[in-house]
Amino acid sequence: MNYNDSHTYFERPAEIELIRQMARGPLKPKQEKQLNDWLSGPPDSKDAFIIKPAAQFLHTTRQQADSAMLFGDFWYEGELCILFADTNVGKSILAVQIGDALSRGTPLPRFAMKQQASTVLYFDFELNDAQFTKRYTSDLHGQHQFGPNFYRVVFNPDADGSRRFNSYHEYINNALENAIVSSGARVIIIDNITCLRSSTQSAATAVNLMQNLQTIKNKYGLSVLVLAHTPKRNPAKPVTRNDLQGSKMLINFADSAFAIGESQTKSSWRYLKQIKQRSGSQVYGADNVYLCEIIKPYNNLHFDFYGPGNETDHLSPYTEQQRKHQEVRILQLHQQGRSIRQIAADTGISLSSVFRLVKKLGSVGGYS
């Protein structure tokens, strides 16, 4: 056999050669480092944990520190953000407006925004086609021209794929991921999370969905905006994280959150308020909410943004007469057999406050 034949001669792998040299005697420092690097190796991408020196994380994330704003300080690129408000306050209107702007790469007035057009998937589980059309058309001005990268996604009434999955939750998660992969979208808006539940069990399914959204977000490098409702709330009190339905669980899985408050001074006025933030600082707190108004001058129902204001100026004044009326209402509901929890939901008053008032006004026969 000709050992000089290039087809049969091969060079030993560096790792094997290092081990052979180690058997002959001590390795040089450089060789020892090479062997340690080979033995430790990089972490498997399938492992549950990634272990690196803290300094490497700083170096890696320094380039990611300046995340692009998607909607001013309210929502940053790469975040899972929650937008919540009461029913009919304008969550869907604002979400469509933000998604349309991102799909064009055109910032909304007064708010910094990534100026590179992105493919946006807007999962609309709130409006039917006729309702959506009514918002963005007019007899005089025709149809609003959405950006070419803005896609509305709705449920397919003829879909039967859920039978292949163990649960509706698994089916929805798979469908979401398929839509993201097939479209190549990097921005998704879900309106709203409660519509993705297969039952009235509020907490467990919604939390599972949020967990899965975080996983998908990290896997594909997405920016996600999730819309959620608030229970009926007291208009005399500021908006807080406690107003988010299932807040103590859902908001923990969000990178940021902001709310739309309803001004008590004018029916069409709203204000935007930051509730949670990680990428930036709190700019729009209670003393600096951002005032806006819902308008439809032509064929496009949208928010018109005005400027900063104080939340207190837009809350309902709480008078002694209101307090007495509130007590009478709570007592009436209690006498009708409503539970403490049901009374709280109906009146927008916290569970603990209702309990104290019922205990003060009469005996509590048990609550749930």
C-alpha cells in the first residue's frame, strides 16, 4: 500500500493529537488551554441553560442595547408588550394604527418609531369583516389604503386541524407559529388574548398562551403586542396594573405594558399611560400621561395625539354623594345574593374594599 497516496493519508484531529502529546508528558500552556476548550465545548443548543461568563453577556448584549422604538417609549423592538383597556375605549383602533405605521416604516406623529418597513401580522379576533370595513371606509373617500406589509389574520371557520392536537391550546400555538414562519413576519399583534381561549377558564389558558408567546418571540426574534381587557373599573381611580384582567400572572410574562384610560372630561378623549417597562424608563406616568382623541375625518378611524397631561385631571371626581350611592349599590347587590367577587366585578371596586363595605353595612354570609 502506498502511504504517500493522498487518498489514504489523513491528518489526525487536533484533539487526538493533543491527547497523544499529553500521554508523552506535560502540555504547554497553550496546548492545555486548547484541550480544556475542546473538553468543555460550547453548550448544546438544546440544553435548558446557557452558561457563559457574565462579561460575555455584557459584550453580546451591548450591541442590542439600543433597541428600536416601535411606539415611542411604550413598546420597544424585541418586547412582548401588553396593551390593556376597558371595552370600547379604543384598543383595537390604536393597535391597527400602530401596525399600519410599522408596515410602512412611517412613524406616528409625536412618537419615535423604527423607520424600516416590517411585515406585520394583526390577529383580529374582535371584529367581523363588516365592522372592520366600516372603520376604514367612507362613502365619500372610499377605502383607507393600508400598507402592503400589513396583514389582517382571522379565524378560518372551515378549519378542522384541531383534531390532530391534544388540546385547543396546542392547536392555537401551532397555528400561530405556522403563520409567523410562512409570512416571515417579525411584528405580530394579537387582538385579544381572551379570544384565544377555548373555555371561560381565564387564568391557566391565558398564562400558557403568554408563556408560549415569549418562547416564540425569542425563537424568531419577534416583537409582540398583546391586547387585553380590564374588568369594569372605578373611573375615579388611576389606571394601575391591578386593572389588567389576571394582572398578577399575565403582566409577569410581559416585557412592557401600557394602558388606555378614558377621560371623564370629554367622551372622545383618551390618555396613554405606561404601566411596566424594562427597555426604557417611565416617561408617561400618572403625572405625564399622553392625551389623545379618537377621530375619523375621512376613511380612517384613528387616534390623534395631542400632548402630555396629568391623569388626575381626567378622572371622575369622587364626591360624598357618590360614596353613599356606591354603598347603597353594594348593599343592594349583596342582598340579591351576589358574591363579593361578583359585586367587585360589577362595580369596578376592589375585592377587599367590597368586603370591608359589606362587613360594615351588614353581615357577610360568605364570599367567593
